[in-house]
Amino acid sequence: MARNRRSREGSEAVVEKVDGGLAELMPDRDRPRAWTLLVDGAPQSHVDLDDPTYLDFEYQRRIGHIADLVAPAGRPIRAVHLGGGAFTLARYIAATRPRSTQQIVERDTALIQLVRRELPLDPQARVRVRGTDAREGLAKIADGWADLVIADVFSGARTPAHLTSTEFLTDIRRVLAPGGYYVANLADGPPLAHLRGQLATAAALFPELALVADPAVLRGKRFGNAVLLGCAQELPVAELTRRSASDPHPARVEHGRGLRDFSGGAAVVTDAGAVASPAPPPSVFR
């Protein structure tokens, strides 16, 4: 059952119980038809219905840069989104690359219904939404189908353990086309053990890696997001670096030897030993 309540800015917020907790759609006071989705107080997505190319969250802007570099500008691609949120990045790709074919895999079917109702997708967008677990949905995708796979799955504010392992990444590698990109939104804080483990795990499957993050996060000074990019072919590191450095909140791109040194000899994560990503400190969402 949804209920509306008045936000501090006077617009109607939408509050609804979903499978993953309490979802809130909060209006953006600076953008007339923009909304932030929170689940149990943790920000999940920001969507501007008037301008789907606008990416408010830092990590989503960084993933947007990567989506821009998958293929020549405007060319349609085939993308898989593991984790739906408010479908922000699927909307972005549909707007920047018309005629792209996309699949969203989101376990929380009640959240899917809320987003479809309150923040409807463009009916012309070629986006299919599957209400199932990320690994189950991934298993149904044909070999070599995707140009881009984005893993952005959180249960509350933590990535589930079964989505951190080499077995999971092996199936991602299976569905990627030659030269396709694997992108993951990773959240960690000092001592960055989770992030280093994910780098080691990705390195076992992808010969080319890059990591995009706020320098303070990479130095282990604070909890935050890092975007991991993997590919079987050479990555456009110079252009990604330029775009990331020009953002309102500049990010650093690590690649090659610097990234190998950063991983610090961490062990590859398997299903048998996988654990969820660490919970963020309470101060992160204040």
C-alpha cells in the first residue's frame, strides 16, 4: 500500500513497502520532475523524467561515461543491468543510444511495480524487466549477447555474497560479446579488503581492468563507491580518465601496474568463501 506525504519542499513524496524494505520516492527541489529513490534510508537511484541523460549520483555518472565509450556515439548496444533501482542507467542508454536493446534483472518485484507506476519508462524504449535474482536472470541470457553488463545490486546497502564470486563473474564473461564491458558498482571503506578482493576476482576473468573512484576512497580515507571496469580487450583509459577528471566531483582512474599494486595480492573470491560487502557506517547517509 503506497502513501503520500508532504516533503520539506512541499511536493508529494511516495512511500511504499517493497520486498527489500521501505521505499521512498523523494522529489528533487531543484528539478521539477526528478526523484530520488531510497530503500530503508539508503539512496538507490536518482531519475529526471524530463532529462534521462542527467545523472546525479557520482558513481552513476562514472558508469555513464563507460556506457558512452562501449561503442561509437549513438550506436545502439545490448545492455544487461543486474539490479534495477529506478532504471536510471537503462533510461540513460535509451536516450543516448536510441534503438538499444536492454534487459534489467531486479529481484524486488514490488519495487519494479512502484517504479513502473510512478516513474514510467519511455514506451519506445526497448527495455525488458525481469523480476528475479541476478544470477538466475543472468543464466537465461544467451552466450555473447551483451555489449555491456552493469552489476549494481544491493540488498539494503550491501552487495549480496553470491554476487561477488568468480563463479558469478564467469557467467558475466559468458554473456559478454567479444570486446564487451563488465562494470560493477562496488562500495567499501578502510581497509578496502572487499574492493581488493573484487579486483583480484575480476583479474582472474578479465585481462584488462580499470577502477574509477574518488581519490579519498582509494586512499582508504572514507567509505564510498568505486566503479570497476573489465574487458577482454584494450580499454579507452585515456578518454575515461579525461571524462572522470572533468566531473563536478573529479575521480581518479587506476589501471595497469598501479591497479595491480593496489589490489595487494588479495585472494580470488569463490562461492564457498564469499561474504557480502561491508555495511556503510551510519554517517554515510546523514
